Amino acid sequence: MDLENYVLKPLFSFSGSGVIFHVKKEDIEAIQEKDLYILQKKVNYIPIVQSPDGKVKAEVRILCLWRKNDTSPTLLCNLVRLSRGEMIGVKFNKDKDWVGGSIGLFEK
């Protein structure tokens, strides 16, 4: 397995704390409680939002409700997370502008 395409994340983490972005075999072997971590394939976020001083990466999270007898989900809300860092999250965007959370407006 090519670990360069993965990130090692603790299950109970906030703002990127404990995340190992450039994973090595030794990092995995050093973990005592392996059931408290996940090895996740990296997402390659593309800078797409134009800000006054350059492009910014965006991740759109959508919360839907799918009732038992519905044929499709109902959109409840969304969250757009903006980043200039290597990863989406507080730890990777300190001292940067045009980062954080916002809401996406979509035409029907």
C-alpha cells in the first residue's frame, strides 16, 4: 500500500489534532490502540473559490434527512468549509485569511 495517499486520523479528534498527514509505516506501528484510529484516503481539494488575493479550497458538507417512506432525501442545510492549508480544519489554517466556515446558496 502506498501510504503517501493516506492520512492517519484519531477517531476522537478536534481541529486536526493528532492527524498524521504524511504517513509512514512506522507511524502505524507506533499506535498502541489501533482501533481508535482510521487510515483514510486523502482527498485532493482543488482551489476553486476566487478571493481578492488568490484561490481557496472548498469542501461542501450537506445534511439530509431521509425518512423511512421517502423516495429521496430532503436537504436540511449545508456547511461550506474554506481552506488555504494542506487540510481542511483549524489546525491547518492558522494565520490565514479566507478560511473557516460559511453557507452555500444554491439555485433551485
